[in-house]
Amino acid sequence: MTARPRILFFGYSEVGHECLELLLARGDNVVALITHEDNPDEKIWFTPPAVAAREHGVTVRTPAGVNTPEWIEKIAALRPDLILSVYYRNMICAPILALPRLGAFNMHGSLLPKYRGRAPINWAVLHGEPRIGMTLHRMVKKADAGPIVDQEGVDLGPRDTAEQAFRKVLPCARRVLERQIDALLAGTARETPQDESLATYFGGRRPEDGRIAWKQTNREIFNLIRAVTDPYPGAFTDVGPARLMVWWAEPDSPATCGLRGRPGEIVSVSPLVVVTGGGLLELTRTEWRGGPAPALQIGQML
């Protein structure tokens, strides 16, 4: 009897959990999960793949980094036939990618070649994309640049938050993997090179990237707010030593009718309305941090 191919799974986030759970439910031979320790400074709003791994007795490893001689040796000792990476947050070096005879493949949260890099769903929402997706592709030295095996997309609404977008696109990852896993395990998956002329790349996002630039348009600021609102770190503006977190706003609120001013100017306190570079925003869900809430005044600049 031919031994089942040995799958080494790198993964994190809900996408990693969904895809690993699919493999385990199928009875595939997952020899180990390489994942991340949960960051105590990060809001863990998803089910990580370690939950599924431990339920099925799969070995879980959480190295700080795998691209070291020690970990390359440990991974080689696992004798993987296939490597799958699903929302693993670190680059995997070429010596590891070269180990499995069936190749190494990644599930990326965009419709490649657009939005290569980190936080693709947040970036897509920030840029007002009407459609996002999941792409299964071969891993190469350059991030998210390998040939595409399969992809599937979903439509986004203009008011969807990044979390809502994530929930919409999550099932795509499982469906894509379900369609292709047998071909991957047989070494027969068809691959299509990416069109480099269409490629875009974005880096990881930091909490500081949520700072609101009031000279931007209504739509640009609104897209930022929905791209980083809870459970992400949030959009904000500073007022003296205090920070005003803006968890939601309305670009077309009746409260903004007839009001005018300069970008960043408060033109109404109750409700709170601020002028942008192309209109006005009613800030409907806010939170003060870093000090007591200051007394806001009409005409005050943010």
C-alpha cells in the first residue's frame, strides 16, 4: 500500500483553521502544524489552527522563526511531501520551499496578482475595492508571486468593514483548497503564471497607520475607518494628549447638511461633525483614550 503524502502545514488565523480542519476531516496525513504563539497585545477574534491540530493529535510547533539552520534541519526531518501555508505570517526561505517533492503552496487573501503582501483584505477595503478573494499559488522566493493554481472571489459592499469582508471571503479559501487538494497531492495541479504588469504590493499595517488625515476626501477617510475598525486597532485623531478613536462614521448623515468649514474643523459637537477635504463626516461611534475627554468646541481644529 502506498504511503499517504506527508503534509506539513504552516498557518494561522481563521483561514488557517478552516483549511487545516478540512484536511483533517478528509483524513489527510498532516505531520505537523507550524504556527504562531498568540500575541497578548493583539485581539484574538478568530479561531487559530492550533485548536484543530490539538483536537486531532497533530504536533504543534511555534518557532519564533523557521529560517534558521536549526529549524531547516527540523523541518527536513519531518520529510514533508507537500507544504501548505495558510495565513502564516512569516516568509519561508527557499531551502524549506525546496524540501517537499510535491512543492510548497500558499493561500493568500486577495485576487492575485493584486494586493500581494500583508493585510490584503484591510488594504482592499481601504482602497474601496468592490471585490476580494482567495488565491492558492505556488510559493517562490518573491512574496505572493508564484504561479496561480486556483482562486475564488466575492463582492464587497461599500459599507463592509474589514471583518465583514473577511467573513465573506473566508469560505472561498476552504472551497479552493477542497477543489485542488487531490491534484496537489497527486502532483497534477495546473498552474498559471501571474501577470506581473497587474501586480500590486502592500506592506504590513501598524496601529499608527490608522491616523486620520482630515484633508482626505469623505470616501477616503470612511474607507480607512471601515478598514481598521474593531477588531482591528482603529482609526484615530489626537486632541492634545488625548486620542479620539473613531470606530464608525457616516459620510452622508443628515446632520452634515448645510455645514461648512476647513478640513479638520469641528462644525457640530452634538452630534460630532468634522469637515474633510471633500465634505463632512458625522463621527457616530467614538472612544477617548490616553486621558480625560476634552471639551470639544465648534471651530476647533483636529
